[in-house]
Amino acid sequence: MLRIMLSVLICLVSAAEAYSGQSTITEAQGYACMGIEKSRQQTEQAAMAEAKKNAASQAATYVKSETTVKNFQVEEDMMNAYSLATVKILETLESRWVKDERAGECFRVRIKADVVPDEKAMKDIAGGKFASDDPGLPLHVTLSSEKKEYRSGEKMKIYMKGNKPFYARVLYRNSKGEFLQLLPNPYREENYFQGGVIYEIPAGNDRYDLEVTPPFGEEGVVLYASTSPLGAIKLKKEGGVYQVKTEADDIGVKTRGVKIVGSTGKKEQRASEFYEGTLVVKTRE
């Protein structure tokens, strides 16, 4: 059995904390022409600015189409949060100069972006205006444990629950900053979970325990979830779990490499909901 050093785990992520990690991943295009006033660099910058603006607009439209709430104020607040969104470029999918018969030299860029709504606005929304498990709202996942404090020799369980169906990756970060992937693992390969269902870690075919042992220090459990399959990271089997070989700074970026398909049945899918959450863990004797 693998023993992972754990101690104090926050008992339950509140709705406000959960929404601080909510975002939308989408692809968008930008286009700009030089004319007689812009340099090539300015034209490229203008095209990128348009791509970011389009990404934010598409994310807001997607969230509005996927959000079904009875409280219209909540919907309006949600749109306001996305109007103040930060756009983080995950990948530049295309960037090239083209010849336009009318406008001359033009630049086209296509990006994959993570659109993060205003954190304060989302926390205000999550402050009690809706039920945290409402499947009609953007994806969020809660993690919980049986109690707040764990001591040396004790074993613990982690519980995971989403408000709608989701793909997930659960990592354990030790006090040295090293990562192990708890789920999926070599003996429990499932990575798709139903909304409204509580999942236990470890459980089922898992071949490891979460037991508190030295050295002690601040550690954590990191969750990545999306409504689309997650991007791949480098893994190496280590007992009942995987050792993460991807550099720590790249894990989030690689995981956000979700697959955005062109359409789902008759409905075109232009974005994917994404959630990232961390439970801080402190060890003690």
C-alpha cells in the first residue's frame, strides 16, 4: 500500500471557494489589416486583441446558453462577471499573414484561451443566491473529508462531488512540491463522473491508503475538472498511483488542453467549462 502523508484537510470547499476556480475554455479568431496607419507589429497586436475579445464574448454566450436559473438577477450577475473576464492564452493555433484584395496585408490569428470570470463577482454570486449543486450553473466540484484535523497514523478519505457530469484529474502535492496522481490511477482508470454523485478516494480497485506519516508540512490535494476530456500530462506508474513527470508549472496548462469538438449531435460546441480547486493540507504529530 502506498502511504501518502496527510493531516489537516479543509472539511468542505464552500461555494464561493469553488467558483474562484471556474473558467471557460474556448477557441477564437482575430483579424486585422495594416492599411496606411499600422505597422506589422501593431497589426499583429490588433488581431490578437480581437481574438481575446472574441474569446471572452464566446465564453459569455456559451455560459448564458448553458445556464438555466430561475433567478434572472443571477444570470445578469453571471454575465457581468464574464464582461470583466481575464483571457489567458493557452495555445496559438494559427498565426499568419494573408493578402486581402481590398485591405492589403492582413494578419489572422486563432487561439485557444482560458476565459476566467471576475473572481470577486463570482464569489458574490456564490454567496447564497443559488444552490451550489445546481446542474444548470457553470461546472464546479467540491472536495470534502470526514474531519478537519488528522494526526500521525490516521487514514483519511477524500470525497468528490460535481454539480453536473465532468472529467477529472486528482493530484496530491507533497511538502516538497512533488505531485502524485491519485485519480485516475493504474487500477482505477475512470476519469468521467456523474453530477450529483459523491465519489470516494481511495475506493474500489485503488491499491493505496492515505495515511498520515512524517515528514510534516503544508501539502494539498489539487483537482482539475472539465465538461470535456482533459489534456494529457506525463505520468510514471508508482505503486497504486502515478508519479507526475510534467513540470509543476506546466501541469495546469497541459491539463487545460481540453478537446473542443466541432459539434455534439445537432448542437455546436464552441467551449468547455473548466474548474480547478485545491484543498490545503497541514500535517502534525
